[in-house]
Amino acid sequence: MYTTDFSKAPIQGRAEALVIVEGRSAEREGVIWRRRLRDRRVSAELLLFASVERAREVAARHDGRTKLLLAETRGYSNGIWRADPEPPPGEMAHNPHFAPVAKERAEGRTPPLVAEPTRKPKRLATPIPPPSHTIFDTASMFVGATRYTTPLAWAVTSRIWGRMTGKMRRMPDYCWHGIYWEAPWTLGTLANFSTRDALIRFARMPEHRHLMQWIVKDTKNADAGFIRLFASEEELAGLEEGATRRETEAGDASRPALEVRRVSSELEFLEFVELPGRVSDPSREVPVLESTLRSWWKDKHAHESKVELLLAYRGGVPVARAVTHTSSALDAKLGSSLQLFGAVAAADAEALGAIVGAVEERAAETGRRELLGPVTLLPNQVGGVITSGFGERGFVEGAWNPDWVPGAYEGLGFTTWNESATWMARLEQGRLGQIESDAFTAPTEAELEAAGIVIERASRFRFARDVARQRELVNAAFAELPYYTQISPAQMREATSGLVAIIDPAIWVFAFDAKTRAPLGFLLCVPDVTRIVQRSSGRIGARQLLEIWRQRREPREAVLTIQGTAPDARGRGISSLLGRTVGEALIEGGYTALRSTYIGLDNPASARQLSRMGGSELHGTVFYRRPVGTRGSQGADTAIAGQQQATNQGEQP
């Protein structure tokens, strides 16, 4: 039942404020209860206070990130923890209605009844999406506990608990949750949300309502309970004014200033990793692998320069990110002094301008002449901006961004560079024999003999040898391209780290001279694991590897990441013969689609293989380039626009 008297509740229910601190706090004075916790890899501590003033002092003094929440005056108590006379102490009862959400308060509507019948809770089959908030995004927190009568009641609760928490984790405003135990049979719940309305919606879930009704139907299952709601000062102010913080901000024309910081803590790194899922479409955006981002942050990578991670904040909320770095090898190729940037994500054009501005400041400090990006970390690796096909998802080794991004770059004075396109072939026509070309028919022995080559598949058992062979071929095949820089053995090992776990040897092939056995060409396709990477926000662990393994049994898609022919072997039809070998393997392997990383618009020869498979352009892609110090000027350097590179044997390594 609703109450303002928590004198009989456990100590957690008597707190008037709480502070979540990053790391550990040495404070002891005024802390009535504390609990260590982890939000993924971020260590934090929850401190409860009987005094709001003391909580403010601790929050202000702590060195790391903090979040101060104040207790709402009204809460809930039941059973032997209830101090109010009605119902009689020791008996359990419902609140009549749920707490109202903002819209119900504004419209004067009565919230639904707590005791209404509920449908039987169902187990959800959809995957839990990657988290979009950390515990420090909390604006409303549920602190409660139930004193059960026996361990058997715990067992009954567990039947619904997993479904309830699974559904809660699918909520877009979910931040974190945990449980705590008090002897002998008390279980407490902590649940954090980025808005108060989200917390109220959680309480109305059929799973939560089902548990509430089961617990309070008598004192057989439990004999006490309490709930306190804690909220940020902004949320509490919204309650008093009859509107939520979001409505207040929407009506306020002024926006908080943008601040760009270098990533220096684990929490900031976590925000960097998860930002694309917050500001973009996580079903289309392809995150950079977390292990790759961490190697850049910790400076344990093969790139020649230090990589700096930058985050832009608006009112304390991350809204844009980028990495910035340099490459003397690329400088030499392009005859310039470049400040490179990549792994870009931004909530809007203003945030993008702030992060690019920070990159430009670093360029000016070190005397760099031009900005080039987004490159992750080089043009011959991953990067770019898509300029068309926004409705089609991205894929591993490819880019995706919302449709406002190209205009934002142009508004910042950038000009396009290396215009290309990704491709996609849907293989159903090939499976049905509806493609007139021989793209899905492996070459005959006579055709291979006429070309003077033999074709071999890669092998998991000889993976290191195949990677070394591919590096030599890539460096030879792409050496003449104006933007291409030679790949070192260390860079190749880094680029192919983990590849052995996902390769399908049938679609990674090499061509050798029939007489000398010298390697002449290659074509590398890999199974498309984009959906797995998206669901995990770029984290690849044991669970993701198991998903990849299971995916082998189902219809799947593939990505053509790179193909090439040694310069002295061109003109022998090697690329076409390799493509036909892989085309037949794709059909036999049950693949349903083949996507290709970007191919230069001035290189129709490399796109011909996809065209013969019935493919078409998927995304238009470009990089952007402009001189330092010309921000906001349209067409800043027309000479740059004329330096479009020719791509030769297709996709980027």
C-alpha cells in the first residue's frame, strides 16, 4: 500500500537519497547501506544516505563519475514492514492503482488497476538488443525488497523472474538491474531506468503484475515488502510541475553546450563503444569490434601512430565520437600531411561538427594540412560514408550512416574523394538457374589449363600460411593504387585476428601458376556475421562464437571482402575463374546473398563479377577530404575533388 512512513521498513527503505559512484568510495560518514556493483565492465558502488545534504557532499567530492538520486516522498510498504494502520499490520494488500505516467498526469486520467487480471507471462524469442545506456544514465531507480516465507517461494518466483528481467532488458530506457539478499529469506531488487515513465511501464508488465498479485494474495508466500522510488532532481522537478524532464527540454529552445573529451576512463570507453547504438539505427549500423577499439585505446595495435579516442557530450550525455590518428605512409602516397579520423558516429549535424572541430584542432596543433575521413584506420581498411541506399543495412567491412550525414560533411566544407559503391547479389536466381551467365558454374579443367592455373581452397589448418600468402598478393595487386599503403605482417595479423573462427574455406580461393606454383590471384569471401556483431554491440565472446558455429546449419549470407590478381598475371581471366569457383560454392553452401565491399566507380572490371551474378549497387560510398582551416566553406579545395583514385582489383583489404 502507498505510504510516506517507512519507519518499519528495512534500512534500504529508510534512505532519503542515494549516490552511484564510479569505482569505490572511501566515505563512511552518513552512509547507511552500500553495495558494490558492475555494469558490464564498469565498477561502481551504490551508497544510501538518510540525509540528502550528506549525499550531495559525497557526490560533489568523488573523483569519478557520480549520479545523485533523491527519494520520492511516497512509496510502498506492506505486511510487517508497514507502519500505517490500514490494512492491519501483518496483512498484505494491493495499491488500488499504479502510479501515473506523465501523459496520464497531464490529461488527468486514472492509471490502471493493479489487481486487474493479467495474461500468462510468455517467454520472448527475440534476442536481447545491445545495451544503449549505462548505470550513470539513470534518472529513476527502483529500490525494493520482499520478505518471503520459505525458499520454496523463491523457486516459484524464479519461474517468472527470468522472463520479467528479459523483457525489462529489451526496454529502450533500461540501464541496469541487480538483486541483493538479507537473511533469512528477503530478496531485494534494484532496477535503473533513464526515465521515470520507463520505470512505471516496467511495473505494469504482465510479468511484474503477476508476481505482485501472487505475493500479496495472502501471507503464505511473503509477509512483508517495500518499494522506494528514487529520481534525479530534474525528474522530481518535472513531477512537481506536472511534466517530465523530456517535455521540459522539448519546450526549451536553448541547448546545452557541446564539450569534447579524450576517452580516459573505462566508463568513457564503454560510452564510446555503445554510442552508435544510441544515436543511430542499430539494425543497420555495423559497430567496430570492441576488441579493436580497446586495442586503439590501450595503444596495443599495429598502426604506425597513436590513436586517440574522442567523445562529444551535450549536457553530460555522449552525442558523438571519433578516433583521430595519422599515417606517414599515406602522407607519402598522397603527397600531403593528413589528419585522419574514423569510427565516427553522431546524433546530429551539430554534434558531428563538434567532433570534427576537435579533430581539426589537433591537426592545427601539429601542423597538419588536410583532414581525411572517415577511415578506420586507413582507406584500404574500413571506413567511408554512404550516400545512397540508406534503407539497406550495413555489413562487416562496410559502412552505414543516416541520410543526413553526407549533407553535414558538405556543410562543413568537405569534398568527396574516392567515390565507390558496394554491391549485392541475391543468389536465388543462380540457385534456380535463371542467370544466363556461367557465374555459378565452376571452370572446367580445360579452362584452367588454357589459363595456365590451378585453383586451391584455403584451409583452417594452414590458416597462417594462407594469411601470409594473401598479404603478399594484396600488396602486389594494390601497390599501384594512389591511396594504398603496404600492409605489414603485424597489420595483417591484426586485420585477420579471429577470422579463422568464421571462414568457410570453400569461398576463400587462390590461383597458382600451373608450372611454377607461384601465387597469382585470390578471392576472399566470408560468412556474413553482421547480425551477430550488431546484437552484441561489437563484442565477440564465447556466446557469439557459438552463434557463428550454429549459423553454419542455416541459410546465410556472405561478404566478398577482397579480390585481386598480381599485375604480371592480368589478362588471363584469373579473376573470372576464381569468381566462378566461389559462385558455385556459394550455391552449394546454401548462401542466399552475396554483398561486396566498396568498388570504385571508375573500376567497372571489378564490379563485373557481381553483375554477372545478377547483382546491383547497394550503397554509394565516399570519403571526405578538405584543407585544415576551411571549415564551413563549400568547395574548399577543388583540386582535391579532382584527385579521385582508381581502384584496380576491387574491394578493400
